[in-house]
Amino acid sequence: MQEIAGVFGVYGINVDKRHLSLIADYMTFEGRYKPFNRMGMNSNPSPFAQMSFETTTNFLTTATLTGDFDPLESPSARLVLGKVVRGGTGSFEVLQPVAVA
């Protein structure tokens, strides 16, 4: 995380440690180093997650031409379409009707 903070720090950008932790988790989740750039996003199976990164038009064009499908499982994909993220308070549904007094 110090290395990532250093990259942003050179440009005077302060990033919360929680955001850096998410980036570090993304980069190491598969048990190996995954670049956090366009090349790393190419391996992401979610077209909407890819589009939320940098080169939206390129990813959108590729997804359209190849008929990619997105099951909307990643937070980025859900946020792009205005859907509730399935995490935190969005990780469950209330099944019992609540009486409002």
C-alpha cells in the first residue's frame, strides 16, 4: 500500500488508506500480482467493470462486437447501472413486511 500511496503522492494526491486497501486486494486476490491498469482490466470478465476504469469506449465497443454478457456481480458493474451493490446493507433483502405506525 505504501508503494501505491507513493505513486499518487508524487502528484500531490491524498488517497484514503481504505481505498488503497481495496486496490491492493484487487491486485493480489488471485494469489499473484495483477496490474491495476488497462492490461489488468482486460482480464476482468465483467464488461461494465472494465468500462468503469479508463477507456470506456474501447471496452464498450469490444463488449458489443463480441456479444459479452455481464451478470452484474461486481460492485463496479452494479454501480454503473444504478443497481444496489450486493454488499453491506445491500447484501440482503427484508422478507418480512414491516408495519408502519
